[in-house]
Amino acid sequence: MPSVFDERENDVIRQCLIAVLDGPFIDDWEFETRLGFDRPTLREILSAHDQSGYKPKYPELSLAVNNCMNEIANGVTISPEKWARWFTVPKQMVESTLLKWNAIKS
């Protein structure tokens, strides 16, 4: 199944997953509670789907993408300096990609 997202949107998704996985935004003690999976699971999901794009019909991927993008768009506070370190797109692009994700997966 081909990705329904263009290259830029796939990159936005990837940046959100990486920022949540490796960034300083969610502490280890609350990671699984907030996201529904642990860091090693997110690392596996990221590496499994990194080359093939992000498709909303895989349950574990859908949960990871939805929850990571939601944390970045609505959950965690990110200073402009940290945003520039983790993202190459404005927050509005994360928000619009999350909206598209939610429309497609339902």
C-alpha cells in the first residue's frame, strides 16, 4: 500500500517520532503512560517504517504516529531554540499533518 502522505509530510511524521524518542520532551518515567508504548518499541516502529513511509492502517504505527504528533502539536512545550534543533518545519506543518493523519485513519 503506497503512502498517502507526500515526502514532506512523511518527513514531518519522522521528525515527530524522532523528537519524542530521542528528545528531552518526555521523561522516561512518564513515557509509556503518555504514549502507550515504551522507547524501545518506538525505536522498532520507527526503523520498520522509516524507509516505506507512514501508513495509517497498521495499528502499532497508527498509535505511535498519532500519539507522537499529538504530543508535539499539543502536549509538550518546545522553546524556539529546541524547535529549531529537532524540526525543519514550522509547528503549523506538524498540526496540519496531524489533522490529515486523523482524517485518513478514521
